[in-house]
Amino acid sequence: MKASAQVSKAPTYIEEDRLQAQGYRLIAGIDEAGRGPLAGPVVAGAVMLPCDRRPAWLDKVRDSKMLAPLERERLFDCIRGDTLPVGLGIVTHDAIDRIGIAAATRLAMRKAIEDMPIRPEFLLIDFVRLPSVPLPQKSIVNGDALCLSIAAASIVAKVTRDRIMLELDRQYPGYGMARHKGYATPEHLECLRRVGPCAIHRRTFAPVYEVCSAPAREWREVFG
């Protein structure tokens, strides 16, 4: 009860203010989108909010999962249009199958940091730690709901990935990717059972792996 009540609040600038009091000025929030889907890439965003001003749109920033799609798009445009240092990291479905989703998530985050036009002095990361990145950092559980920099990064990651999935829906029609973005919805699972996976499905994820197994293939041949 206490944890859920805390998460429901708007994210704050408390972490950033503490770091600025310690002398840090270039503080990047890091988050990802796409750990759980059965198809498509995992995408990480990195955002460095200004330390000397508070843009009006910042009051509307929330964890991307708590925002309606149109509001996410609007805030994404605000973040990108405010000339803030932003980085993106994308790791494909086949790399996820090759190295695993945990390693792929860390790789996407590292790429997002490397993509930033300014090197951060400190990282605030949603849940994950990045031991391979030689920068001071703090991992925050539910960081996208609690910390403004991470919440802004979650919007960048989510909107970018959603746009990728819209394009992949055009390339691989019939799965409803534009609607469910690759997540394991009933519609998506039914498509998998009926027609099998396409090129962008993650073969190592259980629902896809099970459909690809010999018994599943035989079931489709007999009863499909």
C-alpha cells in the first residue's frame, strides 16, 4: 500500500537537486521501453534536464506508462524541441535472442549514453545498474515514477519504440503490432498460434519459443 501510494505521485527533482548540491551539473536520466514484448527492439532513452530553469512542460512529465499516447507524443516533442541533450539506444530482436534481454537492456542504455551530444557527469537509472559504464550512477527502483529525469527518458524511449513498431506493422502486417506494440496481448498470442512468428519475433521468449516448437507446429498442421 505504501509503495503504490508513493509511485502514484508525480516525479520530482529531488535526486537532481541533491546531486547539484554536490557539484554535479550534467545529470542524465536513463530508462528503457520494450523489455517485455515478444517482438521488436528494446529502446533506451537518456535525457539531461536543465539545471538552471524549469520549463512549463516539465510539470506534465510522468512515467510514460501513466500518460495517454497523445500526451506522450506532445511531451516527446517538448523534450526534443527544447534543445536538451538526448540520446537513444536501440538493440534489435535478434540481438536480444543472442545475448538475453537483461544484457540487451544494459547495451541499449549504454548506447543511449554514448549517443548524447554531451557526456554526463552522473547517471540516474531506472532499476538497472551499468557496471560497464565508467560514470557515477544511482539505480532507482520505480525511478520512472519518482525522478523527473528518468521519467523524461521513459517518454523518449517509449515514443521512439512505438514509432518503430508502427513502421514494423507496415512491414509485417497481420499481427496488430501497431495496436499492441509487440506485447503478449490475447490478439497477439492468437496470431502467433494461428500463423506463427514473423522475422521480428523474439524466438527465446517463451510464448514464441513454444509456438516454434515441434508439437506446436504439428498442432497447427493438423488443427490450424
